[in-house]
Amino acid sequence: LEVLVCDQFANLCGRGGTQLLVSIEGPDNIDNIVIHDKDNGTYSVTYTLRKAGDYTLSLQLATEIENEHIHGSPYYLCARPGPYYFLKTRVHPSSLETECGVDLVMF
């Protein structure tokens, strides 16, 4: 995600140092948000969503008076499940019971 900080006339500020506040709320606790100030008015924001579901991404600029949402914030994200991964696929123990009373043994 890239954020461009602009003045009231939509000109790129051209310098860094603005405090950008990023928060993500959803089904997973997001603790890996990294904000990189490129010192030219642009900021890159990276994060990883580990669980599928709906998230809210809030982007705010800190001002002397209060924090202000940037245009369009908050944003709504939908993270979809990734492809199947055989090493993470599991059998639920209750599904191993059979009607004829024979238990399956896992090796």
C-alpha cells in the first residue's frame, strides 16, 4: 500500500516526517504493520493478514489538534482463503469414528 501526503491543493508535500497512523481491525490481531517514510511525501505500508475475513483499514495523519482520517478512510478489505496446503490440512478426530465401531488408526 502506498500513501501520498498532499497539501490542500493536491500537491505532493515532497518531504517526509508526517506521522501516519495505520490500524487494521478484523478477525486476526494484526501486529506486523510496517510504515516506511520515503522522505519525499510518500509512505509505504506493509502488513500480512493471516486469517480470511472482513477487515477495516484506517489511515490517519496526526495533526497538532487531532488525528484526521485521510480521504476515503476507513477502507474495507475482504481477505479470502488461500489455496489448499497439504501440510496444514488436518482430520478432525470426531470424524474418524465409524458406524460399525471400527476406529481408524492414524500413523
